[in-house]
Amino acid sequence: MTLVQLGLILLAQVSQVAGQVLLKQGMTRTAGRLSRVAAGTAMLAFWFLAWLKLLQGLDLSYLYPFEGLSLVLLVLASILFLGERLQGSTWMGLALIAAGMVLVGLT
Amino acid sequence: MPWSLSAPLHLGLNAALVTISELLLKKGALASAGAPAPRWLSRTGVAALGSGWVLAGILCYLLSFVNWLYLLRRVPLHIAYPVTNLSHALIPLGAWVFLGERFGPARAAGIALIIVGTWFLVRPPDRQGAAP
């Protein structure tokens, strides 16, 4: 994996999570609904195109495990932006996912 | 309720659709790797959208999404979510069988860690503490 590919993976997963948060907000609020849905859709479209680009250069069995990154980011976003507090088992899960991705990344 | 709407069938269908979708996308990405794209989009896989494999993959992805919405109505999330995450195992297995990808025990172990990790994120309500 090159640095460019690593950056694209991070960017793609960040925009996937941000896109989902924006869509969620757009569907539940009345103010600024259209702009949030539009921005969320654009970010998900970028995620998908970046994913296709990554698939052109990386094994699927190597790339797919990094989908786990979106779970880590989603949990972090729920702490930062939604003020949620997490239980010990959630941290355990995140640690396992992170360790798994590092292990896959080294292969 | 007809058998075609049974929850276990649709749980399996979801894992299968997600897996098939990724395999098709990979197939299409490989087939279109050298295809020309506008310069400003060259960092994206936009050229792959012209591949029939990719379009079939998108169709399977959309079907898996509709199927997921149905599952969320029928099945508790603490069951549906871990089953769907079996795609983390099915996709590398599919890549091995259908795409000829080869990998060693380290990658398999990493994937296993990720799957177990996702199981920690969603658990049955009775084992959960105060609702958030």
C-alpha cells in the first residue's frame, strides 16, 4: 500500500461517515434539510468513487477490512458531535478492530 | 407469512448480496483499470462506472440496502448486525475462490480480530447498561 492509497482510504472513510451523519441530520431536521441531504449524497458518491479507485490497485481481501475504519470513525463522531458516552466493551471492540486493521495493513 | 419473507433467509441474503456486490465491483475495477478518465477525476475510479461488472455491483449494493431496511423492521439489530458483518469473512473467501487472491495467516487473523471487534459494538439489550 502506498501513502497515497492510505490517504485515499482515510479520506474515503471519513467522507462516508460524514455523509451518513449529514443524511441522518437532513432526514430528521426541517431547517437546512436539502443542503444536508445534497452534501451527504455528494460525500457518499465520493466515497464510492474512491473505493473503485482503490479496488483498481489493491486486493479486495486487503482493502475490505479497512471498511472497519468507518465503525471506528462513527463511534468517535458520536462521542464528539452527539455527546454519547461509551461503555468499556465498545472500547474493547474498537481496539480489536484497530488491531485487526493494523495486522491486515502489514500483510 | 410466505417463506420468501422469512427472517433467516433474508439475513443470509444480505450477507450474500454485500459479498457479491464487492466481488462484482472488484471485477469491474480490474476490467476498467486502464480506461481513460477526465484529469481532475483521475484520483477517483469514475472510469470504472462504464463497466457492466460495476453496474451489476451497484445493483446488488442497492438490493442489499433495501434488504437491510426490511431486516431492520423484522430482526433485532443485535442479531442482524453481526450476521451482516460476516461479509468481512465472506468477501476475502470469495476473493480467494473467484478472483484468485492469495493471502497468509496474518491477514486472516487480522480479519478475524475485526469481526470479533464488531461483535462487541452491538450487544443484546439485557446485557446493556443504562440506555444512552
